[in-house]
Amino acid sequence: MSERLIILGTGNAAVTRCYNTCFAIQQGEDYFLVDAGGGNGILTQLERAEIGLEQIHEIFISHGHTDHLLGLIWLIRMIIGQIRSGQYQGNLTIYCHAELKKTAMTIVKLTLPEKFVKLIGDRVVFRIVKDGKTKKILGNKVTFFDIQSQKAKQFGFAMTLSSGRRLTFLGDEPFQEHEFDQAFQSDWLLHEAFCLYADRERFRPYEKAHTTVKDACEIGARLEVANLILYHTEDRNLANRKALYTAEGAPFFAGNLLVPDDLEVFEL
């Protein structure tokens, strides 16, 4: 059964004109959600994408920054509400590293009613990811890896799709050499591109451990990936972002360069 990639949000932490970077991988009627954005806007994006909460049983949170984590709290709240009302079948599994579980549980305990919290560990379960360890998600092999961030501890993953193709998610920081085996010749590579190289003095991506479109495309070319998806961008010129980013990146990457808008869908 083939998969689809639904880009729920494309923006960095400070965006207001699009949603924070997160996406879902669909297989049949089931969805694997990767990151959740910074608030209850995740509920809007899921609604717009016609993804029901009852179709989400596996979520991965890459790291503890607000623009990736806080939407999870809303999802836990809403899904537990569905569990309590009998509308949600099965369990929700949340994959994250050990420190992030502690952070998420602290927020949950501070903000949700005790009757909701007590279902965590029963119907809502955290699974700890470790560097190089694999899980089965949507029936596919997923290998998690520590990106060795100098900011917040963060994990990415490589998924072997049902077709045998490989999708690699590097988190929201640039490719590093220790990720080579996971990223090299990926069929689909998701890589952050904070801004145009031409705008680097304005947005200062390197100070934030991010890259430009030119940098990301040079990385994609070196890694010999087939499809390069650029995300986690600024949002100052959304109407022209796709055209501008594609124009800057095309000279450096000969493969299929994709600059998605929120809610854009790709057949994997």
C-alpha cells in the first residue's frame, strides 16, 4: 500500500502567515504525525487536510522547542476527550526522546485535568526513541537517529516505505556528516531552508543553526537525493516563496526540488 506525505505546516518558529513545520505520512486510513506545531493551530491544519484525530495513532516529536511540541498537548487533550467519549479506538503512541517525555508530561500535568492525565500510560503511551534504534510505524521500518544538535536534543528518522523507497527527515537543523548513511541517496529528503541565500544578512540563518536555500540544495546534490523538500522557512513573502526558492535552488540541485505550501500533498 503506497504512502502520501501531507505537509501540514512549512514555517519556522516565528511565522504568522503559515503554520509551523509539521507533516503527516498517510497509509490507507492511518496517519503518522511528525511534530505538531506551537498550538491549537494543529487542529485547524488537520481539519483542513481532512485528517480525523481518530485516524492518528502514532506521533513523533523531534524536539522540545515550542513550535514543535506545544501542539502535542492539544492533541493529547482532544484525543483523550475522544477516548473518554468512546469515539477513539485503540491507543495513541507518542515517540520522543526521554528528556522530551519529561517535558511533555510536565506540561500535561500542569494544564490538563487529572481525569485526562490518568489515561497516560494506559491508552496514551510514550515510547522512548534512541539513536540507531528502529520501530515499526504504519507497518514500515523507521530508524531514529540523534542529530547531535548543539541546541535542544533532537532526533530525526529514516523510513523505508512500502515501495522500498526511503524518506529521511533531518529535523529542523542542517545535515551533519554523521547522518550520511541515513540521508545518502534518499528518495525523499526533508531539509530545512530558513531563507534565500540572497536574504542571509536579513534573516541570519547561520546564527540560528539553519541554512539557506542554496546551502540546502548543495547538500541535496551531494547526497544524491531524488526529491528534496525544503521547509522550516521564513514567511515574509509567501505568495512568491515557491518561485523564489525554486529559482535560487535549481542551479545547485538537479533533482526534483520541492518548495511546498501548507497542506500540499505528495504521492510517495
